[in-house]
Amino acid sequence: MIRSMRPWLTRLYPRAWRIRYEEEFAVMLEQCLHSPLDVLDILMGAVDAHLQLLSGEPLTWRVMNMLNKIRTAILIVFAAYIGFVIAGFALVGLADDSPMIALTKSNSLMAAAWGVIQAGAGIALLAVVIGGLPLAITLIRRALSNSHRGLGLLFVPVIAFLALFAYGAFVFAVATGRIHLAGVLPVVQPGPFPPGNRLLLAGILVVFVLGAIASTTAVWKLVSQTDIEQEEFRAVRRSVTIKIYDFSFWPAVATALAMLITLVATLTWGFLSFSSLPGVFSGNFGPWGTSTEFWFVSIILLMTLSTIAAFLGLKRARSAQKPAKYPE
């Protein structure tokens, strides 16, 4: 059955790519396509090919495949991290709306678990910044020097951040009484959280999620349109050449490990919280007064899927860095 899929798998690749590499690719399929995991790798290779380097250099299929594998893998880790951040943001919103934060302050185990969550989030953010800085600088350089093509995509994350900041400022103005909204209380007293306040704070999550999706899509598209393998940077009166995606690999590993640790800490914190306050888990402390259980399970599911995606991306990048085993 797998052998019968070969023509169909080949047709998944762009026509220009097939003209250039089909003969070599067909030999690889004949020798290396044996299992469903091999089929999955070929499917990911099709994604790589549609994002292939725009260079006119006469690269062999193996070299081109290796470079695109690494690039796509790093982008997968970045997208997985954004998904994880969305889940983390939802977790903080869920906890702030419930008695669990007060309980966390008085329970040493819960406090330790929450501290690990915060530390993991900080480490993941630092790793993404370090690993992505050369890529970000290169993208800005290319966008500015290539007839300003891509500048619009660069502005998407900026606009998303400004939108989130503006909404946060609006919520702050409501909270301090500078702006009055019907059904929203400037100062929330102990007791049930007013529906208007829940809706207002849930809006932050909506703005953040939409901005994160738009920013991730823009960055992915910009990277796929930019021919970058290595870039030269000046540092302390000398020039340093950095292979962009190779440089990003180990920070990506740190990001994935931090995500895994944060996931385990979140599960631990949730178990301790709901063991102590079972009524909270069966209550409605989610956005818009929805089920706490539903939102917590959704958060864990998104964190889990994001972490799995990050590690799959790393595995793919690692396989691309190993010497090719395809027949000559």
C-alpha cells in the first residue's frame, strides 16, 4: 500500500520542484519508504518544498531538503511555543478569577508548583528571544533592503502588540473609574465575579489569541519568502557569520524542555488545587462564566499538543543535521 502511494506523494510537491528533483527523489522513495512514519516525513517534506529556499543556487535535493527541514522544524517549535503561551495566558486568567490564587499563597506545594510554572515560562521566553534574535535581525534587514517587500508582514506583530496594549489600557481605565461601563464594577468586592467584569477580562484573551495567530502567520510567511541560510553580523569590531537555523536549534531545545517542565508543573498545581477545592473544579470560573473543568482540560490539552509539536519539530531538525543515508 505504501509503494502505491509513491506517485501521489510525489504530486504533493510543487511542479518546479518536481522538474528539478523528481528523479533523485524517486530513487529515495524506492529505497527509504517503508513505514507510516516515512510517509509522515515525506508529507512534511512537501511542506518544506512549498517553503523552499528562494535561492537560485544549484543545490542538490539532499542539501535543499536538509536546509528546508531545519527551517520548517524551527518554525514548528516557534508556532508550538505561541500555542503554549496562549494556554498559559488562559491559565492565569482562569486562576485569577477563582479562589485558587489565594490557596496557592497559603499552600507551600502549590506555591512551589506555581513558581516552576513562572520559571518555565521565563526560560522559554528567554530561549525564544535568544534563538530568534539573529533571524529577526536578518528578516528586518532583508525587508528594508528588498524594496521594502515584507515590511507589511513585519508590522503585523507590532500592530498586534499595540492592540493588546490599547485594550489593556482600556481595562485599566475602567478598573480605576476613568471610564464607566454598564454592568462593570471598577472595584470587585469579595464574592461572585460580576458577569460584566468577566466579559471585559475575557476580551483580553480574545485580543491576545487573535494577535498571536496573526503574528505567527505573518512571521511564518515572511520566513518562507526570505532566502536565508546564514548571515554576517558585526560584533566588537569584527564580523561573525551565523548559520541562522543551526544557531536556533539549541535555544529551541531549551524552549521545548521548558514547555515540558511547565506542563508537568501545571498538572501538579491543578491536581493540588482541585483536591483542596473540589467545588472550584465543578464551578464556573472560566471566561464568560463557563465551566472551570472545561477550560482547565482545554488548557492542558493545548499545552500537551504544543509540547508534542515542539519535540516533533526538534526531532525533524535533528534528523536533518545528521549525514544523509540516502543511496547515491
